[in-house]
Amino acid sequence: MNFCFVLATFQREKGIWIIKPVASSQGKGIFLINHPDQVPLDENLVISRYIDNPLLIDGYKFDVRIYVAVTSYDPLVVYLYEEGLT
């Protein structure tokens, strides 16, 4: 993870962020932060903007995931995996 990118994003979009381990599930290892100094730099993480009042379906949170593979940045080449949409 590029810490300069994380810092620039925090400065631009203040608020609460949610940190999740890459290889975990069922809420294990998830925590909230409000400052970039709280981001552990020694492990792979997913950092997302925390939504205080999320959209619910029948009272339950849900995920919408889109899986892509970026094979080139110049020119940009992105492949969308249609089966990954949940």
C-alpha cells in the first residue's frame, strides 16, 4: 500500500475509515480509524470509507462486489469478471 496515497486521500476526505485484513472473514480483524497514523504499515489491508447509515435490504447489510483485472496502465486495459458480481 502506498502510504502517500493513503495520506492524500485522508486529507481530501476526512471522516471515519474501516480497515479490513485481506485474508480474513466474518468480521475478524476489522477496526475503524479517523487518522492515517492509525494505519498499520506491516500488513496487507483493505481500506474503505465507512458509511454511517448504509443501505439495507430487509434490515441486513449487503455487498456489491465487482472483480476486475488490470493488466496494463498505459494504455489502460481492464477485464471485468461478470461472475464476480454479488
